[in-house]
Amino acid sequence: MVGQRSFVEEKMIKKMDTLGNSDELDVKAAVMKRVREIHDQQKTMDGEMTNFRDELKPFSEPGDPVMQKQEKTLSHPSKFRKRLLSGVSAAVLLGMIGCGVLQLSGHEVLKEQGSRFGIDIIQPSDGVITLVNSGGKAVVQTVHYNTSVPTTSPAREKYLSLLATYKEQVLARLNAGEMAAYYVNDTEFTKLTKGLGYGNELQFAFNPPVHSKYQDFVKELQVAGDFWTDLPSKLANGYEFEQGTFNAASPYKSINTEYQEILEQFQKKAKDDKTDQKLFMENITMDGIESAEVTYHKGNEKITLTLMQSAYMGYTSQASILEGQTAEKWSLTNTGKEAVFIAASTEQGAQAWPSQNRLYWYDEASQMIRSLHDELNNSLTREQWEVIANSFIR
């Protein structure tokens, strides 16, 4: 629209100029939310839902029943406000870990030393792994959950199919790096949305740019969202950067007044429309990065990782461990820094959790809790993860 901003963009600008606090996340509710997201994504990986982060956001809504943490908004002098992530996944709790030189709790004992890539494995006697910062405060702690794998339903399958169809239509109208808010004026879709308890009638889509040059990628991360720009250009053992992309953060973590006002504007447009149009969309300005994805290669061998981060706010983040998953504390002998490694479940079948390997640590310099996970049910080897740990945790 020439000469004036759209109502959506006006709301987004107001949002970026103010500080906000989101409610504390209930651990159990968060886990179940992540679980539903992971399950939905597993059902739609072959084309219906092409991006795991869109539906499993992860909460940092896959790979863990997700790392849960209380979210707060921070102000930042950069062009875009830094968005805080609440970790990722439902068979994954975006946990995060480590820190300067982290200290071991008294009840933890050394289990294995001198691995091929200089990693000592430490296993606590009570099965709980706690990472503390240089001040001795807990940053991340693992939590075990005996939660059953959720079942699907015809209604959910239909909802996901319709959601994917409309989202594809929106993405087809967006250039790389553009984001849009959209509303679907479809009676069946609205009924399914409300009936399944999703409540998010206002949807968002982002067309991620893909960079094949390392310098271009890290520059884009800084400009677009002040995100993790110190990731390595090469990994140990000969892996080199191949390409990188990122996902925009959702403008709203919950349904609030701003969300409702924008939704009502779309609903009014739909009501006044005389053409039986079902899809209404408007481009908006993205205000942060939720996660990034980077691929390294060595010949035909590839390592693809999803990167996430959240600011340490003084409380402990919980990293979920589901049935079939195991966790270890890794201590890097070359730096003394520590991380939590959660291995993907080896269980198979419909009743087994879809999961990923996850690695969490704390970066003392930036005060960021960081995490990496690999692709859903396409796990990297343990040897590759040792390479990754030594390359990323500095």
C-alpha cells in the first residue's frame, strides 16, 4: 500500500518498540504441545509440511519434547528486536547447556575418558544432568518424562492437509526473505482449527533465503535478527560449509490483544468481500530469527544441523528426555567446557517417539543457551556429533 503502512505492519512496529513479558510456561503443557507438534510434522514430512520448524516450533515448537524455559522479551539496539526462543521439539526439549568452565555437581562421576575427539563423558549417579555457569548457578537440567506417544485422528489429518495447501499458496506469492500474515476464510478449516483446540486462526508464513556462501549467511543472520553469527565455517575432520538458511520467529507467542486486533481486521475484510475469496494475506516485517539451519559437507557426506538459542534469564531451563532416549554430560578436554548430549531414541514403530540427537551448552560470553539437533529420524553418528561438539563449543 503506497503512502501508508498496512494495519499489520503498524502493529508489528509498535510491538518492536515496546518491551513485553510472556507468561511462564508450564512444563507438562509445554511437553504435550511439543509432542503434538512433532507428531503432526511426522505425519506430513513427505510434502504436506516441508518445514519441521513451522509446525514443531522448536517451542521451540523437534527433536526434544523440548527444552522448556520461561520466556521474557529483551530490548536490543539492533534493527530488529532479538526474539527469545523457548527451545525446540517434542521429543526434544530444547535444552541448552554448558558455559565458561562449567563445574560438576558433587554426585557426578567420570565414566569414560580420552575419546577419539577429546571428550570426557560424565554420568551422574542419579541420572539427572545439571549444567552450571561460572557463578555456580544451574543453567540447564535434564528431566525424564514417561509420556505416551499421541495418536492422530482424521480431523487432525484433514486440518494439516488444508493448512499445508493454504500455506503453499501464500509462499508462492512471497520472495525469498519475505514474511506474511494470512487468514483463511474457510468454514471447514475454521471449524477444524477450533475443534482441535489450536485457536490460532491468524497464520504466518516465511519464505527462507538460502545462502551458499558462508560470509553472506552469517551477515544475513546478524542483519535479519542478531542471531548466532560465530558459527564455524568448517568443522573438524574436513567438513566445509555448504549452505545455510533460517526461519523467522512467529510475531506472537500467544493470542494477545494485538493478535486479536489484526485477526479482526482480516475477518472484516473477509466479511466485506463479495468474491468468495478464501485466502487473505498481507506482507509484514519480520522481527527476529527463530532458528537457523546449516549444512556442511565432506565429499558426498553431509551434516545438516538446526541451530537455536535463547538468552539465559537467571532460571534453569529443562531439557526433556523421553522413553528410549539417553543423555550424557560431555566435557571437552581442549577447552574444559561442558555440554549435554541427548541421543535419539532407537525404538521403532508407531508407538515410538520420533526424535533427533540434541546437543546443548551455555556460551558465557554472549550469555546464550545454545542447542543443535539433526534431522528428524535421520540421525548423525556419535562420531559426527563429537566432531560437531569440538567445532561449535568454543
